[in-house]
Amino acid sequence: MNDKLVWAKKSTFILAATGSAIGLGNLWKFPYMVGENGGGAFVLVYLVCVLLIGLPVMMSETIVGKYSHGNAIDAIAKTAKRSNASQLWKGTAVMGMVAIFVILSFYSVIAGWALDYTYHFVTGELTGKSVDEVKRFFDTLLADPKRQILWHGLFMFLTAAIIARGAQEGIEKSLGIMMPLLFVLLLAIVGYSMLATGRFNETFEYMFSMDFSKVTPMVVINAMGQAFFSLSLGMCVIMTYAAYMRKDVSITESSLYITALDTVMALLAGLAIFPIVFANDMSAGAGPGLLFVTLSTAFAQMGTVGMILGITFFFLVIIAALSSSISMVEPFVKWFEERFGLSRFATTFTYCLVVWAFGLLSLLSFNIWADVDVLGTGKNPFDLLDFITSSILLPLGGLLISLYVGWAMDKTISREQLFSLNGFFFTLWLVIMRFIVPVLIGLVFLSSILGEEKMTAIINTIID
Ligand code: PHE
């Protein structure tokens, strides 16, 4: 047990939290959500959500972690004790850990698809394929449990191999290589898209022309959910990384960097992907198939250049996913290690094995269990787990953290921790945490429970 361990370098908290934040959420989900939610309107609302909710919540999680220097459960226990608040708030961290356990179990399956695509771009098998053929390739992958089990297993193994080596030796060192590589690869693809496709203006127009009539309540709700997911908030991941933070590092400044970098990467992913999609006369509104069918077909149609782009792009997706998946394992491993004093190596591999096995529920939902209806919900296991995490546990986690830090936790803790903020901005931060964040998240939460139609109707009645 080493609860005073800190990152070797000052910049590592930013690096690690950014690594956690940048992932499938930026490269896969953000672009297709832009496509599905009306382009520029979604981008604008997303930016507002990041600034108004994402940034203050990021600061809050960081405060709790940095103050306590321990795992997320103990971090809440320690701050609650000093604040004379109920120890029941620890439930927030427990819930966060349950959420990332489930998210990781299917995140790894999807990252496994990227491994499969990288492999098949390398062998040249995808090159030259038409849309229908790529679609069939994707469907065949989804229909094949054995193939996916292998890639899902490999991805979980890579994650475990990094985490088992510890915070400094594993996380810090691997991110020192992965993160620069990630930026360079993405910039290379953006560079290509900008110079070679001739569709940059169209993309710019598509992503940044603000058509306010397209801003519906559902767009706002989707954008907020996406901001939470993309910034890794509400699940005690940032809190856990903040526990390794050095005393002299500013929370405000770090949070600003992390939120900005994550947002820039999401926008860059759009600028990398859409020009290639447009140049190949395809639609941006393809939903989750945007990467695995639309973009991949574009690569397949582009000969050798497409092959190189395909390998680069899916390798990039793997690195981004890996820098996120390790952040989903660390909270549990850190807690278990500190609580029971067991070996980090054994804890990590056992935990990852359990996550892998649980992931089979989702994996099989893409094939043999596709039509299984769990407990009459009308959803197969994957759809249900996805719904429970992104629509219930995530907003609930965010809500609890904002209520805890805004109301239950002693204000003097945040005041000490946010030493670099002046009085005005501190008050602004506190007001946002106390009132704005809970109300907005509460709305998201309600909408996910009531469903899109009812919620839109209610909001429209209120507006009228
Ligand atoms: N933020 C990551 C992404 O955008 C996903 C993630 C969620 C990571 C929750 C950690 C915790 O892909």
C-alpha cells in the first residue's frame, strides 16, 4: 500500500486525465452524434455543456481526489468526515465503480472491433471493397462470437498489462508514449483530409454552421450525456487520478487543459472523418456504423493510400481506447490494493478477467442473443447495460457528485484546493455546482426515464 504515491511529473495529471477523456467517445461517438443530431447545432450545444457543466464537475472531482490522496471511496469518506457529512456519500464512489465496470465490459468489445479492422487493413483484405461488402464484413464480424472474443480478450489483456505495473511504471510511462502518438496520428489524418479531399469547406460548414432551429430538447440532452461520457465524469475516474496529483499543481488550470484538449480532439476527429466521408459521396448520418462501415468503405475505395489511412486510423482508435480503459480499471484496483493490501498484479488480472467474462453478455448480444428480451424490457443484454450506464448511472453519478461537492462538503475544502481561483470565479463555480449542474443533470435523468416523447412534450408545455 502506498497512498502517498504521486505522479513523477507535474504534467502527468493532465496527461492521464486527458488520456482517460479521449477515447471512443471522441473518435467514434462524437462524430456520429454530430451526424445524427443536426451538425453545427449539436456542436454548439455540446461546447456550452462542456464549459458550463463539464469543466466545473471536472474541478469538483479533482478537488476531492487531490485533497484525500486515496482511492475514490476513501476520498469521499475523508472529505465527508471533515465536513461532518454522512458517510453514505461513499455510495457515489461505489456506484461509479459499478458503472465503469459495466462500461469497460462493452467498451473493450468495441475496441476489439478496431483491433480486428486494423488487422484486416494490414492484410489488405478490406482494400477494394464496396459499401455492401464492407457492410457485410462488419455484419460477419458481429455475427462471429469467437472472432470477437479473441480481440476483446486481447484488448483486456493489454489493459491489464499496463495497470498491473502500477501508477508510475504502468500508467504514467505508457501514456508518455501513447498520448503524443495519438496527437500526431490524428493531426496526420486531419492534414490529409484538409489537403487531399477538397471537402474541407463543406465539412467546416457542416460542423460549424449554427442552425438554431435544429436545437431541440433532445439535442441538448444528448449533448450533455455525451459531454459527461467524453470527459469521463461522474464515475470517480478523474477523482482516482487526482489522488496521485502533486500538491503544487493547480486544479483550475489542469481542468481547463483537460476539457479543452478533449474537446479539441473531438472536433479534430470530425474534421478528420467527414471530409473523407463526403469525398466518397457518403452520408454523415450513418449512426454507429459511421466508422466501421462508412469511413472504412471510404478507406477501402482509396487503394494504397486508403490502406495506410485505415491502418493509421484504427491504430489511433486502439491507442485512444487503451488510454481510457486503463482509467476504468485503476479505481477498483487502487481501492482493493489499499483496502486489503493484496498484490496489484493478482488484483488487476483477476479483475480484468471478470470484466472480460462479463463483457461476453454484450458480445453475444450482437449475435446469438440479439433477440433475447431481458426481463420483458424489450432490450437485449447489451442494450440494457448501455441504457443503465449511459442513461441512469452516469447522470446519477454526476448529480450525486455535484450535490456532494456543492452542498454536503465543507466549502473550506474547495476554497483551499481552488487556491488559484479569485473570489469572483470561486463564487461562480460554487453557484454553478449548487444550482445549475443539478438542475440540468436532473432534466437529463428525467428524460432518460420518461423517454424522448414525453420529455419533449413536457418541455414544450413549459416553454409555451
Ligand atoms: N471518456 C472516454 C471516452 O471518451 C470513456 C470513459 C468513460 C473513460 C468513463 C472513463 C470513464 O471514450
